[in-house]
Amino acid sequence: MAARRQSFLDTWIFPQAFYIALTVGGCVFIAVTKTAGISPVISSTVPIGIMIGYFAFSWYVGKLRVHDEQTGDNLYYMGFLFTLSSLGTSLYQFGTDASTDEIVRNFGIAVTSTITGIALRIFHNQVRRDPADVERAARHELADMTRRVRTEMESVAREFADFRRVCNQMLEEGNSPTGREERRSGPTGLRGYGRQSDKARPGDFGEDSQKPR
């Protein structure tokens, strides 16, 4: 049961079904309250609360979010339908024993639903982000990231070029005649110097100094 409920909430039918349920429920509430003689303030306040609740849910709940323009249109048409329901009920009561002042007052209160729907639609259109602005910001960020990557790649390429130049220079110096001679003479010269130092004795210098000239 929970899985079925979760799957229904994830479908595209849920936002439309939720909107239809709120709209029909508000229209029925208006007709019933006006026919029963309940205060017109209550019959108009509850539909306005329904509209504000739908706006809040569509704004903060992700599953109810549809296209931004469609959300604004839903708010406008919901208020318009509430107004028509109130006006239709008032016209129906016009043929009964209802007074003219009460019917005119119901007309005035009914218009508040349309005014609320238009106000919510305007507010929603003002606070929503334009897709063109989002696309423009994404392009600027992408261009900035591209420039950064290009700069990093150029820096890495220069470092590799310097490293290759140093390696080639070291190889050329090692393969030159001077470098080969240094490599050959370096170990032998050190070994010869070591042998000569081993042959030398401390007393040799003293005997040479004591020989008569």
C-alpha cells in the first residue's frame, strides 16, 4: 500500500488531481455555505485560504511543482472559478426571498477570489526565475570554467616543456666528448689518487728532510 501511494505521488497525475480536488472542493464549499446562509466572509475566506495553501505547497513541495507559468495560471483560474461559483450561487438566490443588498454584498465578496488569484499569479511571476536568466548564468559559469581549465592546461604544458628541455640538456651534456671523458677519468683519477696516498708514508717526508744536500 505504501509503495502504491509513493508511486502515485511520483506520477504526473498527482499535481493535476490535487489541483482539481482543491478547485472542486472550494466551489462546492462556496455553494453550500451561501445556500445555507452562512456568513459571506467565511464563504470567501476559506477559498482564499485554499488558494494560498496551493501556492505554498506548489512553491515548497517538489512533487506539486509543475511548470512555473502553469502554476501562475492555475492560481488565476482557481480564483476565477471561485468567483464564478459565488456569482452563480448569488444569481440563483436572486429568485428566492433573498434581499438585494445581500446579493450585491455577495457579488463584492466574490470578486475577492479573482483579485487574490491575480495577485498570487503576479507575485509568483515576479519571484520566479526566468529560464533565459538561468541559461545566461549557466553560460557565463561555463565560459569561466573553460577559461580556468585552459589556463591550467597552458601552465602544465609550459612546465612539461621546461622539464623536457632540462632533460634534453642533461642528455646532451652526458653524451658530449667532455662528458664522456669526465665519466672515464672521474673514477680512475680518484682510484689513482687513493693509491698514491696509500703509498706515501709519514716518515718519507722526514727522511728526505734529514738527507745531506
